[in-house]
Amino acid sequence: MNELLTKYPQEIEAILAKYPPEFKRSAVMPLLHLAQSDPGYVTVQALQDIAEICGIAITEVGSIVGFYTLYYDKPLGRYHIQVCTDLPCALRGADKFLRELCERLGVKVGEPTADGLFVIEEVMCLAACHRAPMFQVHGGGDLVYHENQTVETALAVLDTLRQQVALEQEGKA
Amino acid sequence: MTEYMLLRHRDIPDLDQLKVYTKNGGFEAWKNVVTSQEPAELVQLVKDSGLRGRGGAGFPTGMKWSFVPNNLWPHYVVANADESEPGTFKDREIMESNPFQFLEGLMIASFAVQANVSYAYLRGEFWQVGQKLEQKIVELEKAGFLGDNLFDTKYSLRLHIHMGAGAYICGEETALLESIEGKLGQPRLRPPFPAVAGLYASPTVINNVETLTNLPPIVQNGVTWFREHGTEKSPGVKVFSLSGCINNPGNYELPLGATFRQLIYELGGGIPEGRAIKAIMAAGASSALIPATDAALDTPMDYESVANLGASLGSASVIVLDETVSMSWLAQKTTHFFKHESCGKCTPCREGTYWMAHILDRIEDGQASANDVDLLSTVARQMQNKCLCALGEFSTMPVVSSIEKFRGDFLARVDGQNR
């Protein structure tokens, strides 16, 4: 049974309609975005489901996950806090910002926080060079930019996310 | 300049609302071309305008369109919205704040080559911009600007957004096509060129967001008006993304041919704390460094004049570097970027960026000797002219030019002389 197709029938139909019927493979990237929106990463089941929908081998879907940086193959922090440290951002203090943010959270780059909610990552240019330091929050099916940041404002963003998650969990309980 | 041509949202509030956009002449150009123009006339108009591609290469847009053969169908147009060059953030502002002018441009280009389906490829990080554009496309379908038999003609057009997922290389047009086809974003061997065999092996035009955004005003106001801006060989205006050591970073729309000095000092407010300017990168991380002499600062920013400085205007992403910036540190930064973004297809790029990064790390760590600087230069030069796409080539630009023009910065780091 194709779990992805069962879970998102309308979304998948809309994705497939964008491309010529004989080139279903084009749907692989939007399907990967869809598949990881809820669990936060691409599960092995999702790889199989997508391979089936697109009519390609599961290893080909896996290679796409490996090639593109916004797909994750394992659960590592619900939210990816991705700080750009490329040249223009670095000239506006992004390296120092990243270092101090990690210190305040008591984690290293690439290491999840103790509550498993966040993982701080260093990423390449995000087209926000004029508003550095900046980071994007990727997770929960969304991707949001936070620009002109200080360590304090960044910690406040993380606090807000933490509260949201706590509220959601209360709602579920 | 009194009125914006591309960043019109700065003149007109809420221009991202369809009502506001149409009230200000929006989609008049679109209706005009669909109902009363032959595609060939439109191609000729854009050729005559002298519009050149704003994504970096500066290739004449009308000529690009004219390469599409009329005996092979279907045709596609793809908007390149993968904006990922460090220092570039102009397409993002256009799509966020003036989305309809961009979409109208994509539609006009589609009509010019008679494409019935076109795509905009956005980098995955522009997730929210992508969602906004999807909504705008639905509005355009409801308003009858997109769909079947437009304005009671035989012409039909659908637009789709395709989101990338984090890969600089997908800004390279053939890698971008591979990515839409659901493959790894790796460049193709050319020929055949996309104009003949592009998306799904069909003739395809790929234009940058800013290039497309020029089309509605060109169609509406004509070639003579357009050519009143910019220079003879580089007509029109350009959005310059200004970043780095500068008081007022941001996007600035200026006629091509404005000088670096005007951008950096008059508009950008100069260097913070009155420090001295040291060098300029005109095309983001892919730039050869331009030492900031008076002559360089007074150089007009158009394709030819910047080329005469031994650099390139590219997408006009001007990164300003002041006296506190060490060029060996800079080369390390840009090289790590290219090492990360190399798609791995061509050996010289994959291995070259890896080894350049290693040597630069050693230099920055104070573990290198003066010989290593020459070794670095040799590795960089050996990569040149050996890669399928420009990434490998561009990765060597900051390295070779910084060693050539600022060798002292490297020597200050070697033989135990670290900092």
C-alpha cells in the first residue's frame, strides 16, 4: 500500500498535474518536500512510495535526497536553524553570531539541542546578504527567514517555537 | 532616477495586489501581445531593445529566443529563480514585492516562443515566495490572464512553480533543467543547447527573473524609451545588490553605466567607520577581485567596462571589501562555498575545489609555507577551461585574482607569520 498516496491524495494529484504525464519523474522533488513536511525527514517508506508514484528506482529517489541540502534522511531536530556564514554575511558578523548562538544553547554546529527540538546548522548563501546576520528555520512543513538578527532576537525566535510545540503537545494530550 | 522600472513596488504601495497592479497598467502589455502581435514581431522588438540577460552572462535576450526552432514542438520557457550567488538578492525582492510584473514577463516570453506551459524554478529556500507566486497564478487564472483561449484567441498558457531544494548549481541552466526532470542537478554537455533540446528534450528558453521583469515595460513603452536608459551596448537599468563592508546595503536600481563610486559612496553611504575601501567583487563570490583604485571606482558598471577591468559584471552583486579584510581569508570563504556546491560531475572542479580548500585552510591556520601559495595558484589555474559549466571556472576567480593582486595578504599568513 502506498502510504503517501493514502495520506495526501489531493496534494499528489495537484503535483502530478504540473508535469507531462509521460514525465512523472519530475514530481520527485515536490513529493519529497511533501513527504518530509510532517515527520521532518524522508522515511524509507516515503522513498518507496515516491519511487512507485514516479516509476523510478528507490535508489534514484535516495540519490536526490542526498544531493539536495533541504532534504533530510534522518530525524535530527524538529527545526533546522540554518545560519548563513558565506562571505557577505561573514562581513556582517555571521561567524561570530553562529559561534555565540551555539555557546548560549550549549551545542555544537550540527548537534541537536537536549530537547531534540533544534539543530543549528551552517549553510550557504540564502540571498539575504544585506540583512545579516540571518538564519532560516526549516521544519514543520515551512521555511521562514529571520533577518537582521542578534543572538538575543534569535533566542527569542527559538523560545516562541518552543512554546508553540508545547501548546501543540498539550492539545494532543 | 525618478521612477523605477523594475522595483516599481517602491513607487507604488501594494503593487503585489492584482487590483493595484492592473490599475497601474499591469497586463496591458500582455493583452496587447496576445491579441495583436505576431510572436516574430515580439522577438524582433526585444532584439531591438538590446536587452541582455540579467542572470550573469549578459547574453542578448531576443537573440536567445530566436534560436528556438519552429519545426520542433512543444516549446517551454523556464524562469530561472534559483538566485544563489553569494551577494545576490535582487530576484527575491522582485518576486516578493513586484510578483505580477515578473509573471507578466514570463508570460510575454512564453508567447514569444509560443510555449503553452512554462515553469518558474525557485530555489527551495524561497519557500514562502513560491507559495505566494502559486496564489498569484491562481488569481491570474481566475482573472482570465492565464488559461485556455486567452482573450478569445487560440493561445493558451499555464504557469507552474517548481521548488528546488538547496543546490547552487541548479542556477546553471542545464542543471536546472535536469532538476525539473527529477534528476540530480548536474550540468549537461552542450551542444545541444537548451534552445534546441532543453526541458524534456524540447526547445526551451531559460531567462532570469530580472530579465523577464524588463519585458512588460519594454512592450508597453517601446524600444526608444528603453534605450534612453543605460548605455549603447548595455541598455536599460539593472538592480545592483550591494553588500559587504558598506553602510547601506541593499538593492539599488540604476541605469547600466552608473559608476561603482555612485553606488558605493553616493547611495551606499560609504564604508563603515570611515575605513578605506580595498577591493570590489562585482559578480558575487564568482568575481575576480577589483582593487579599488580611483580609476576602478570611476568605472561605469556595464558589461563591457567591467570586463575591461579583468572582471565581470555578472548579476551585479557588488560586495565591498575594506582594509580590514584579508584576501586569503576571503579566498578561503569563497572556496569553501564552491567546494560545497560543486556537483561532483567534472573531476577538475570536484577535486580542485577540495584541494584549494585544503591549502587555504592550511594557510589560514598558519601551517603553510610560501610554496603553498604557489601551489594554490597552480591548482586553480589547472582547473580553468576544464569544466562543463562555469562553477569550476568561477571558483578559481577569487583565488587567482587575490594571489595576483594581494599576494602580501597570503605571505603574511605563511612561514609561521600567522596574524
